[in-house]
Amino acid sequence: MELLQVAEAVAREKNIDRDEVLMAMEQAIQKAGRAKYGYEHDIRAQIDRRTGEVHLQRYLLVADPVENEFTQIALKAAKKTKSDVAVGDYIVDDLPPIDLGRIAAQTAKQVIVQKVREAERRRQFLEYQDRVGEIVSGVVKRVEYGNVTVELGRAEAVLRRDETLPREHFKNGDRVRAYIYDVREEQRGPQIFLSRTHPLFMAKLFAQEVPEIYDGIIEIKSVARDPGSRAKIAVVSNDSSIDPVGACVGMRGSRVQAVVGELQGEKIDIIPWSSDPATFVVNALAPAEVAKVVLDEDSHRMDVVVPDEQLSLAIGRRGQNVRLASMLTGWDIDILTENEESERRQAELHTRTTLFLEALAVDDVIAHLLVSEGFTRVEQIADTPADELAEIEGFDLEVAGELQQRARAWLAETAAKLQAKCRELGVTDDVVALPNLTAEMAVKLGEKGIKTLDDVADLASDELREILGADQLSESKANETIMAARAHWFAGEDEPPVSDQPQQ
């Protein structure tokens, strides 16, 4: 009964299951038994869960033929002990209880301590892996090279130096609040990782201070932080009668100040979220005023035009305001002054007008009309139905048909020139046929010495975009093109080899 009482006490102290402690004791006694009778024997120990009595037994596997005489017994010999025994059964011999000597007792104690520690770590891991995403409070136990070990009751957690706020220093005994962002099972046991710089740390702090967020009336859509300096948080209300920004600020700023105080004075901009990207970006760039927004949904970029005197405010110190706005909204943002935007628009108009003048052999009036109607490429004119072109002021079906005929002729001539250039550079047909690539892009690749599928396959997406122009190919399309070029590497042996010969 003493064993059961010890197991009960250890289990209660370490907050683990009593059965796990008894299993550790069994392994310790088993190890001591093997040390006495020989490690080559299959000796097992069992503790009666009701009485605490210890049973030490030797197991012999019935085998035919016998390969290991220490752990196996022949069928014929086994039948003398037990008549109905069969191959695969065990013959169990009871061994006398062993008197643990000083060394054996020390070994047994080490085994028990080790097993109990493993069980305790496993309990910690199971407890905290479900608490990822929570804020916890603990006491600083030690600080080594800026990395802080935090005691969380029965567990320890790590707050690494790069997860603490700038100019933040901890001493032993300090109380600290942090966000659990990861729990990992590692060689030395479960590791609980804390952060005070994680964006969701701020979100959770607001949820603690603002009852409407906790109740789900106000929702935090996104958070962007420059830890210790400035942050932006986007909120939306599911109840039209509640102002999400006002609720987060609180009476005389009490709620937001509580969060600011926890984050060592980090300035927080609370932004009303909007499902319209342009409106959301305008809100996110506050306090700067925005004159105009131009979206490019394909490349997920946005040109934001601000008055000249608002430029520095929109960009922020060291680009902080626009960087946080970009992180908050998920859009790439370019800030332009009204003068810069006007110059860029004039340059684009001039480029497009010149293109139509040369490609379609028309006068300035028609070229400007096409540009003002939103045409940017000759392909658009060739593909637009003639009756739609005829609706442009001053055009009729005859003019529309003539424009389309000239556009198609120019495109065919350009394509022939590009094809000839590809042949001259030695670019293969397979490269020209890759998805998302035009003949013009294939020429650019050829000029850089990239002529075969293997050449394209060896590129990284950023290298391909740099060669072709980042505005010509998005990262996802660049990856798609490269993976298509690599497809022949994984093709079956029965498939015909991919040609790497130049066009004939």
C-alpha cells in the first residue's frame, strides 16, 4: 500500500495521472530485475493497482525453432509446463521479490523521476497546445541575453528578444503579459513561445478592454503593427447603432489608453473597415487626406493621389504610415502627388496616342478619341466588335471596320517580326508556348540568354519578373509559368522528350 500512497502523492503534486506514476515505478522495478537476473532476459514487473503488491515475472515465448534461448522456449519443453500451450504463447515464471540495493534503488529513482518528468511535459503540451492564441500572464524567472523565461504556474514559456518591444527590459520577478503564438514538442520537452509584438496580441488586448468585441458586436478585421512605435487596427460593427471606432476608444480614450499603456506607449490608429478596397485604403491612410484612388486589381496595386502638402503625412516618418496601411489592407500602395499623377497621366496618354498613330496610321484626332475611350492596346481595337467601335462619337461602321482591319494587319506584322526575332535568338517553340508569356516576352528572355524550357525552369519567380518587368507578370503567374517549364522534368519515361530545338 505504501507504493500506492507514494504514487498518489506524486500524481497530485505533479498534476498527472496516478497510473502514469505506477507505470514509471513498474519500469524502474523491471530495470532493477533485469540488472539482477540478466539484461538478456524478458523480465516484466507489475504493480497491483488495488493492493500495491509487486509481481516480478520472466516471459518466455514459445517458438519452433528456438532462435534466442534467453527469451524463447521450445514447444516440446513448454508442453511439460503447460500441456495446451501453442507456438506464439508465453510461458510466465514468477520470480522472487528483489531487495533493491543502494545502486539499484538510485537507478530506480532516476527512472521514476525521468518518467514522471516526461508525463508532466506531455501534460503541459496537451494543456497549452489548445491555448495558442490566448493572452497569458506570468512571472519572469530568468533573463539570458535578452531572452526571457516566464513561469506560467506549472509550465515555463519563452519570450525571445525579437518578440519583445523595443526598449523593453525585464528583471527577475517582473509580471508580464504576452500572447501564445506557438507550442512545439521538442527534444527537451514542449516549448511554449510567447510574443508581445504579434499583431494578434493587440487584437486580444482590445477584446479584453472592449466588451463589444468580446461579445462579437464589433469585429476586428485586421491589425498592422510597427511594434513599440505605431499600429493600425481595422474594426467594423455588426450593429448599425454602435460606432466601432468610438467603442474602441472608450470614454475619454480610457479603453485605448489601457492598451497603449500595456504596449509601452505604442500609438494606435483605429480605422473603420470597409468592404470597398478604395474606401478602406483611404481610411487606412488617415490622418492624410486623399484626392483620388486608382485600382489595378490584376496586380493588387493601388495608386493613391494626395495633395502636394499632404505627401509627407501620407508617407509618414520613414514610410511608416503607408507601410502600415499596406499591411492593414493587403494592397500594394503607391503614393503620388497631384502633380506627379498629372505628369504620369500625360506620359501615358502620349505613349498610347503615339502607339495608335504608328499602328493604325490615323491622325491625332482619332488617336486621341481612342485613348479617351479607354483603349490602351491595339489588341483591344482588333477584338472589340465593330458595332461597339461605331458608337464612338464621329465613328461609323465603315471607320470601325477600317480601324479593325488596320489593327489586325499591324498585329500580324508585329507577330511575324517577333517570331523571326525568336528564331534568330534561338528561343524554342516550347518557351514561346508557355502560359502567360507573349512573343514579346519570349524575345526579352532570348536576349538574356534564356532559350529553352530548362533555362526558364532554373529561374526563380522574382528573376523572371525582373527580366520581363514586374508590371508585366504577377508573382502567381510567374510561378505558374516556371512550373509549366519544369513539367517535363517529371514526365513519365514513356512520354516523348520535349523538343529543345529552335524554330525552323
